[in-house]
Amino acid sequence: MKDITIKTSATESVIHCGQGTFDLYAPKLKEKQFFVVTDSNVFAIYRHLMWQTFGGDFPVKIIPAGEKSKTYKYLVEILKEMLKAGMRRNCTVVAFGGGVVGDIAGLAAALYMRGVHLTQIPTTLLAQVDSSVGGKTAVDMDGVKNVIGTFYQPEEVIVDPRFLKTLPEREMRCGLGEIIKYGGLDENIFNKLVANKNNLKDFNFLEDITYDCVNHKAKVVTEDERETTGLRKTLNLGHSTGHALELYYRKKSHGEFVLIGMYYELYIAEKSGICGGQYAKDLKNLILSVIKKPPYYEDIEKAAAFAKFDKKNDDDNIILIVPKSLGQSAELKLSLENYVSLLKECV
């Protein structure tokens, strides 16, 4: 077990990583007034563990599983349930689930009585390596991802690999999408991924690489919590195109679209002269080791139009964070017309 600390101007966030962290830290939440937010899938699998940990009659809001629940409607339902349960200003919201639960529960914690304590217990690989860390909270609106949200750091994140044992294959691919993203940003992570390309789902390897990803993100967030210097933008590698495809096609989940977005944006980086050589080949092979073959998309121009809503954009330009070289990324600014043209070449 290892701890990582994110120190910002307003708060300190401690991430507990490793096997056994749940059993060590989760029961301590009973010492406070707490309110659990989870989803239907997680509750179905872990309800007995929750009862054992939190007691048989703990306050909980169970939302339907999936991105469709990350809306203002369910946010208000959580807040109403917290009020009904008599939650006070010193209570702790416990986000017990994947990225959707973490995002919406985090936003509820930020809003309730102008801010209460927050603990994240991520149960998916994607949430463990990325979304539970760093304080981004949000819900979607009118088909646009994360348009209502704020930065709100959890005081504690419990990253226990025990939860990975019940994940379906698709959820593992989603998490590997974010892990490979970190490989595009961090030389140490990239080298480990290349060396273990045929063993990426090994339990011990995932525990080790999860710590590396969290550690990388912690350093970035400590230096640029609210994306004011541009450093935190690098964590959006593959996300501009991934989000656009996700919003238009909706047939895969976030992490899978991140991988596909990275594949297309790597092509754009090569065509733009930013990236190439053995590094580009190795990164492409890593991506293809998980998604096997990028899907062909019709109506790519319509899908690309959703990239206009990306928060990184400058005026009418599409801004991409693309791989450059080992441990390095670059910011690429394209007109929508040029962006669409390059995507059409790739697909």
C-alpha cells in the first residue's frame, strides 16, 4: 500500500493505493456522518460489502448505471435525498462506483450546503487510474459532456484493486484506454506498457501501473489544479476526438473512445510532422493491442462537429493535445475544416 498526496491552495487530497486499502480506510467513514452515492450495477455486486462496512441501514442514493444518469435530474435527486437524510455541513459524501458516480457525487458534495467532505472509492479501472483523482466534477447537459461542473478535491481516495476482479472485459478496455493515455505523457509508464504489451490485464501489473498513473496525475494537478497554466490540458490526450465520437455515436464507452481518439490524433500528429519514428509505431501498436482494429465511421464530419464544444478550444479553432515524442505531448491548433479533412483521411 502506498499513499500519494495532492496539495493545492485550498485543500489536501490523499490517495491510498493498493490491495487492502478499502478494508483499512473505508470502515473509518462510520466515525463521521456520511452519505453514499452508488449505481445499480455496483450496488448489486457489492451491497453485502457495503452493509458489512457501513452498517445495514446506511444512507444511500442508488442511481441507474451508465452515462445517462450523469444529468441535472439525478444531481437534484441526490441533493434532495441528502437533505431528507438530515446531512449536515460536516458530513462526508462517499462516491462508491465508477466515473459517472464519482463525477455526479463529487458535484453534489461541492454544492450541498456550499461544500461538504468528499471521499472517492473508485470501482472501475478507468476511475482508479484517472477520474477519481484531481477534483473534476460534472454532469452532462443537452448532449454535451461535463458542461455543468466545478473543481472540488476529494479529501480521500481509496484505490483498491480488489474491485477490478469483477469488471467485465469492456470495462477493462476502458481503463486501459486511460492508462495508455498516460503512457503517451510519461516515459516510465510508456516503457512499462511496451515491455508488458501482451500482459496488460495481469492483476499485479495493473496494481503497479495504476499507482504510476495516479502519481503522474497528482503531480500535474498539484502544479495546475484548474488548468490555468496549460499543464493539466495534457491530460486530455486523445480526448477531443474521443469525446466528439462518443457524443455522436454513443456505441462504446468513454475509455474505448479515448483509445480510438488517440489512434486518430496520432495519425493527425504524424501528418502534421509533430510525431513519428519508432515511438509512433510503438504507441500505435499499444493502442491496437487493446482495440484490435479501429472502427470505420460514416458521417465523420457530423461527429467531428461535436469537437467544437471542447473546453480547450480557442475561438473557432479545434485544439488537440497530441503525442510528440517519448514523454512529450504537443498542442495542435486546427481549423474545423482542416480537422475534418484529416479525420476523413484516417478513417
